Amino acid sequence: MSQITARLSDLGITLPTVSAPAGAYIPATVTGNLVFTAGQLPFVGGALSRTGKVGEAPGLVTPSEAKEFAQLAALNGLAAVQSVLGSLDRITRIVKITGFVASDPSFTGQPGVINGASEFLVDLFGDRGVHARSAVGVAVLPLDSPVEVELIVEFA
């Protein structure tokens, strides 16, 4: 068992299978010693468990729910990375993540939502998981997902 697989197991997390692309793209691509993932949604078993905008008002996806979804999207990104590298142990650094949050117009807590992905990656990879990041509020995301996360990772 690889180190990262063992760490995922310690966290009670199973790496999912890579979802089929929802369009004309591939889940991850390699150039040089970098892997770039396509935007990853928080699919569980091929479906979104919740849709809609993030905000504080009743009926919206709560920031704490969205933070969990950001972690799921990052996990799906790691599955895409593994699909092209063969093993997550080859990752030498998480270089950057970009997180998108489908936001109610009054919501400004996008960084806290994307912390779900950032904190997960640091917990999983330690110092190799510390990364640059963007957290962007948008009007709507594909399939009405509350969050979307992209990863750029370096590998050896």
C-alpha cells in the first residue's frame, strides 16, 4: 500500500474512481513534471449530493456544507491525478489549486469554502501539500454544482 493510500485510509477516505468527463476534455493532462486537472465537481458515486448556490440565507448551500464539497472535489482531482501518474506517491508538491464557488450575490466567504480543499491537501501531504491558491465566486457552475476545484501538481 502506498504512503498516500495509507494516509487516506487513516483518514477514513477512499479514493474514488475517475468520473467520465461531462464534455470534450480529459480529467487530467501531463506536461513536463506537472499534472493539470480539469475542474472537478464534488461527485460521490457519479452524482452531486447537493446543488445550488452557497450563502447564508435559508435554502442555500451552507458555507460548512460547501467546505465539505470542496474537499470532495479535491479528492476527485487526486483521483484524476492518479489516473495519469499511477500513484499519488509520485507527487512532490501541490503547486496550486483554483476553487470556484457558486455564490449567492451577498456571499463573500469563498476563501473559507475553498479551505476545505486546501486543509485536506495539507493534511494528506504535509509540507508537500502547501500550495498557492485562488478562491473565486461565480454566478453558476456546471450541473449547478456549489463548488469546483482544479489542481496543479508537481511529480517526480
